[in-house]
Amino acid sequence: MRVRETGTAIPERMMIYVSPLSAVEDAIRDVRPSHLVSLLDPETMIDTPQGVIPTQHLRLSVNDISEEIDDLVPPGAGHVAELIEFVQGWDQESPLLVHCWAGISRSTAAAFITLCALNEGHPEDDFAKLVRARGAHAHPNRLMVRHADQLLKRDGRMSAAIEALGPGRACWEGELFAIPLRPGHD
């Protein structure tokens, strides 16, 4: 990535950026994504930030849980189907920014799902390892991945790839990191 004299990062290749909520405004300013995915619980869902076209902002109101818990909204197959449809409509002319509250679980799952959805036939293990290599804290939400695995007809390979990673580096909040959309192009 090159940096302009103004300090604004210029993506040289198609990238997926993963961020905690606290870094979203800076990420929008620095990487200028054309599309934004927000994965937050219903109480903290944000409006479309300045710099993003509202129709290019997918807002999925889900809690970061992997099973049914009273009064919380688990990521469902419908949410994941919306995510897949949204990223398949991304023109890939500018970066995609994905965030959740901490940038650890829902957002890293969404990035992994995006890689799998847009690179059919590429080994899921490679994408799981890439996500972890770029974000040592990444711990993708297993329920989201399980739904995507079924929707994308991956026969359990996506879930197995995430399980093989084990837990990510322990932290309260992740940091902004980038993943190349096409394997081997960073």
C-alpha cells in the first residue's frame, strides 16, 4: 500500500479490511472503501458513516454468539445469505471494509466468508490461515461460518478450516488489518 503525502493510504490491490468499531471512521478516511459491512448487536448498530453510500452499507444486527441465548440475536442463515449476496454485488473497484464491535469474531467471519464466496474452488484452509496471518487476534464466529458453509455448499470444509485454527491471540479489541481478495496478491 502506498501513502499519499496527505497520509491517506491508497490501496494498490483489491483488499478486504477488517476493523473494530472504534477504528471505522479512520479506516473510511484512510482506505476509502466503496462498501461497508457492519455486524453489531441491535442496540449499538450505527447509521451509515459519512464517506459511504447508504446502499453500499450492509447493516446486520446480530449479537456475537454461537448458539441461542434468551433476548439475543444469533447470526442466522438469513443474515449470512444477505452478507453473501452483498459481497457478490461488490464491484471490487475499491476496498470492502467489514467491522464488528471488537474486530475479532463477527467481522473476521465475514471476511473469511467473503473470501470463500468470491474465490470458488480455492481451498478454505488457505483462507482461514490467511485471515489468521493478517489478524493474529482473529477468532471467526463459528455459527456464521457454519451457515456460510451450508449456503456455499462447502461440505463442512469452511467450518473445519476455522476449527483447525484454534483460538486467536487474546485481546479485548483487534486492530485494523487488510486481507487481499485474491490469494497471493498482496
